[in-house]
Amino acid sequence: MTSATRQHGTPAAALPARLIATDLDGTLLRDDKSVSARTVAALAAAEEAGIEVFFVTGRPARWMDVVSDHVHGHGLAICGNGAAVVDLHGGPGAHRFVKVRELARENALAAVRLLREAAPGTVFAVEQTYGFHQEPDYPKLHMEIPDAVLPAEELLAPDGPAAGQPVLKILAYHPSLDPDAFLTLARLTVGEHANVTRSSPSALLELSGPGVSKASTLALCCAERGISHEEVVAFGDMPNDVEMLTWAGQSYAMGNAHPDAIAAASGRTVANNDDGVAVVIEQLLADRG
């Protein structure tokens, strides 16, 4: 595939695009975590044409330095799979949380207990607005030093080290389960307590508050701007993008996307390493004349 295509039988959106919502890892970013010159130019051209660009990612705010130079006027990004809307204008370490949709501690504790029973060997980490904590056996997946290392039940206790800030999500890792099988098991096990998804190629799950997703937070941001879902173009590659790809009026799965993302999207573009997001934006702008 060398260009963007729409799924068979899916008409083009009737309304012109007013907002582009793009995932980062595996989508906008190349595998080396860079933003290509072509993509930078396409994002700038979209903004110049009056189309807002929102980065919608599972990343925490502190990992947004890779795109903080490209947020343009509004400076906002949706982080933590919808758990937070962040103003990136302050730069790394000085981000301002505009909206927080936290995971209640009682829900987090229930999810931890149920997953331990359903999938013995699961280990956990706790992601907060400004903090990251993990259990002793949680692997070094994130290339950062945790603020505290304790069992999840102690981390989430009312007087624990995570007590001072909202919990954005829980990370659950299993060393041997198939990633998709683990996702299905977790959704069946803790679905009433948390929204469960994944964005990693490993068996690493991300648990947010019930109803919290990229799509639901994006919908809130669009409603505040008077933008309908038909006016949104979305890009993604993994299961945590599925709701957003389904919700948007136009949506594109990357050439490297997970089968669930491909099934959810109304179109398909080339891989992240081939600037698939830029390919679609350039075509959108060309079609506007």
C-alpha cells in the first residue's frame, strides 16, 4: 500500500474536517520516536488551514516532550488514554492539567484483587498526574525510576505514597500470557470497575476509570468547541485507539496497525515509518482546494 484508502462501502465524510486526532506511538511517531519533517509540515499546514490538531495518547504528560514543539496555538493534548487533558505550553515538567478523569482508588484496588485471582503472576504499577509507582517485580518497561516500590495495595492505601494525587491509570503486566488473551480476560474480570485496554506489544494492560477512553475525552473536548464527531479525522494503530477510530467521522488505521484497529477504522493509510498520517492530511488539504 502506498497511499491512504477508505474501507469498501464507506462513504467519505459529508462535513469538512475541523479537528485531527492522532495517536503518537506507532502512528504519528516513527519507530525511533521521531516526528518526520514531512509530518511536521503536514501538521503545520493543517493548523494553518484552520484544522485543530490534538495528540491523543496513552503516554503520561511527562513523556510528551517528543511533540511539545508541535502543539501550536491551543497547546492541549489528551494523555493517559483519556485520563487527562494537558496544556503542554509550560514544557517538560511544567505541564498544567486542564481536565483529570481519575480512577477511584476503590475501583483500582478491586481491579488489582480480581486480576491477581484471575491471572496469578500479574504485577502492577500506578500512574498519577505527577508520579509513578510500581511493585517490586514490575519489569523495567518505562526507562524511569519509580517514586516508590511497594505492593499495589500499599501504594493505593489512603495513607500510601500515592495518596496525594489522583490516580490516572493502573498498569498490569503478565510475564507469560498472550497480550490479547490477557486483555480479554481482564475485561471480563474487572470490566465494571475499570476501562481496560492495551497499547503495548507485550502483555501490558492499562486500566482507567469506567467510561474513560481516548474517545470519551476527545468527545468532551470537541463538544466544548462545538465540533461534531463527523468533523473529526482520527488516526491510530492499537486496541486503545479502537473507540476513537469508531467514534470519528473519518478514521484511519496505520499500515502497521493491530487487527482490531483496522476493523474499527473507516480507512487505512500506510505505516508510521512511511508517514501515514501526513499522507492523509496532505490529501485532505488537497481535496479542500
